[in-house]
Amino acid sequence: MGSLNSDHELKTNSASFNNPMDSEEFRRQGHMIIDFIADYYRDVEKYPVLSQVEPGYLRKRLPESAPYNPEPIETILQDVQQHIVPGITHWQSPYYFAYFPSSGSIAGFLGEMLSSGFNVVGFNWMSSPAATELENIVMDWLGEMLKLPKSFLFSRTGGGVIQGTTCEAILCTLAAARDQILNEIGRENISRLVVYGSDQTHSALQKAAQIAGIDPKNFRAIKTTKSSSFTLTPESLQAAIDLDIQAGLIPLFLCATVGTTAITTVDPLGPLCEIAKRYSIWVHVDAAYAGSACICPEFRHFIDGIEGADSFSLNAHKWFFTTLDCCCLWVKNPNALIKALSTNPEFLRNKASDSKQVVDYKDWQITLSRRFRALKLWLVLRSFGVANLRNFLRSHVGMAQLFQELVGGDNRFEIVAPRNFAVVCFRVLPSASGLGDGKANEGANELNRKLLESINASGQLYVSHGMVAGIYFIRFAVGATLTEDRHVIAAWKVVQEKLDGILATS
């Protein structure tokens, strides 16, 4: 690897560097990259799942400055293998069970290649009509697969847009809700607006509220309890609203969740939306992880009540075999988004936009520029079809059920929360900690922390943790595309072995 101080002569074909888009050189290097990635997927389960490097490792390996002369792709790929791969936590490993999945597929990857190859900047319809219109179509397709109310689809008065992540989706809808009410009551009243979620709602809501200018004192993370399976109850929401109205505040926005981060619990959408409707509260439903499963008829009931919401989002890049990033957001009233997010500088004026007959997605998102994300979702939907997508999702749920049964067969462990989808929340029981009743839970928490650290340090698999009601537990999230039953069984053996080792030395 060279540097600015290098005096190496250019040894590669100079013609390829005279034209950075030379088709034959692209073909040659492209084949090498495809082979490299195919080999990576073939061998990925051999790597330590969690990267074992120390902070700052890469700066020690790479030159201090960029190369003055070009380097051949062969040399660069060697450095990727030697220096980059060791610093990767392998989200595509069949032994990756942490957080939520980031599932991929050949179709998703090739769709990403097409998008990068065309490299269009689809900020409005005219800048690439196909980019806009394909996004309109695939968002209606997916909405129909989910049996969303027609009011969320372009075929009626709603519509869908592909954002980068849930953080963006929540911020955009919160901005729409904010401006909608401030246009009625005056912008000087922004300090009176209140945003509601639960203590299980993703932190993206709090970040969005901060960015949108909501007074931090007016952010409500309503407490949940074990008795209600840590869902946001209608009673607790009503109580919070009552207190805020009595204090002269204005309820603005509610984020309900289908598949919370810690334990994938599901908020009761119907009753929450009924309460919100009384106060003209915008309801956004965050189904980032679990929404994908709702294309299966047996899971569709988890979004019952969605007809009362104003917006709904899921991340196709989590559990729908579409590479990052691809957050699908549907809104009933696109005009609310457009009014809050649109700008119309002279250089973007054109007849198509002025006709109001086309969608300009720049007005549905934070940024102006946008990628052709619809291509990869289109390829996934067409390459697999609804039937196969359902079967893939069901297989992951089946593997999670298998793991849950394995946990249930060892009396040292317990399931911490009911399993709704493909995430199993479990822990070592307090009785295994060997401490008295007074410190049993504290001891169990520490034991489970040690177990998690031991599992992850081994590199054999990767799991993450959660905490509810003072209970620390381990989350086992099935969803990596390459995972099979044998990986789940092997992972459970690692969990047992690591616990045996800890208990033997304690």
C-alpha cells in the first residue's frame, strides 16, 4: 500500500485510469469483487462473529496519507482481507444473534449494485422518472402484502416513501405533525407541544423530538409494567394526557411500537389510536423489526388497529432480505409531510412538478438528494415472491422456537418475556447465582453479564442484552439469512458450556 511520499511507478494498465468508467476494466474488477464477496459468504461462519480488534487498530496498519499513484485492485483486495475483515463484526454470519438482524440476499445485493451503477440522484420526478414511479409501485405492493388500509396507498389518498432508517421516518412524521398544529395555533406555542412514547420505545423518538425542537421537559417515556407485558397501556397514556392538558400543554405525537427493542412486545394499536383521536394526536406506528413478519397471515393481527394511525414504518433492511438502508414509511396524508419538508428553489422548477401530477420525493424526506433504493426492494419482491418471503420469515420464527425449547430444557435458565416473533429473551435464574434472596436478582444480573461477555469474547457467536424491570437478560435474535437449525443448536451448546465454565470457577 502506497502513500503520498511513495515514488512507485504506475504498474497497472494506465488506460483504466484515464477513464474511471472504462467498461472492460469495470467488468474485470467487478468479477474480482463478486468473487471476493462470494468467498466471504462461503467462509463467513469461520470468522469470529464479534470483531476481536482493539480500538485504534486500523490506524496502526494503514499509511498516514493517501497514495500518490494508483494501486491495483488486487493489492487493495489483499488489504481488505488482511486489515478490514478482522475489524468487521459479521452481521451476515449464521452465528449472529445480536440486536436485530440485518438480513441480506442475492437479490438485495444485486439491486444495490444496479442502484449504484445507475447512480441517479432522484430528488424529483424529472431527475429520474423511473426512480420515483418504481418507488410508488413497490410501496403499494408491499402495503398490499401487509394488508394496510387503502388510505395508506397511492391508489387512494396516501402513499409510501423509502427513507434511510426509522430515525428519519419518525423525524419526518414528527415534523409534519408539529407544523400541522403550529400552523393552527401559532409557532410561538412550540414549547407547549408534548410527545408520547413508553419506556420501551426506541430512543429514535427522543432524538427526533430533540431535533424537531420539542422541549425536553415535554417528552414522555411512559412507564410500563410486567403485568401488561411491558406494553404501553391505554390507561397510562390517558393519564399522561390528562396531566399535560391540566398543565396547559398540547398533546402532539404518539409513537406506538410493534416489536419493541428489548423484548419485541406489541403496543395495543387500536385502543391507543382511539385515545389519540380524541385529542388530534398524530400516531406513528414503529414496526421497524417486526413489521416484515406481518406479511404472514398468522402475524397480521399484530398490526390490527393500524387503520387509526397516521403513519407506519418498517425496516426492510432488518428482516426482509433487503440490504441497508431501506426504511419503508407510509402516510395517510402526504400533504402534511410535503408542507413541513418542501422547499422550491428556482433551479428545481419544472413543468412536471408544477403540474402537481407527479411525486417529488425531495419533499417527503430530510435531504434533497436520494438514492434509487426502490430497485433493491423491487428485486427482492420479484426474485422471491410473497410465498417464499413468508416461508423464510416462518423458518426464522421456527428456529427461535427451537432455541426457546432448548432453553426450557435446562432448569438453570428461564424465559424472561413471551416470544412474539424470532427473538428469545432468556437469563440464568437467580438460584444459579448462589446468593441469598436479598441479593439474588443482583447476583443473577451480574452472572448474566459475565455469561454474555464470555459468549461474545469467544467469537463463536454474538448475542446482545436487554433490561426490563431491573432484570438483565440475554437476547437471541434469529434472522441472519444463512442461519440454519444446526447453528441454533450449536449456539445453545456454547451458552451452556460458557455457563458451566463460569459456575465451575465461582
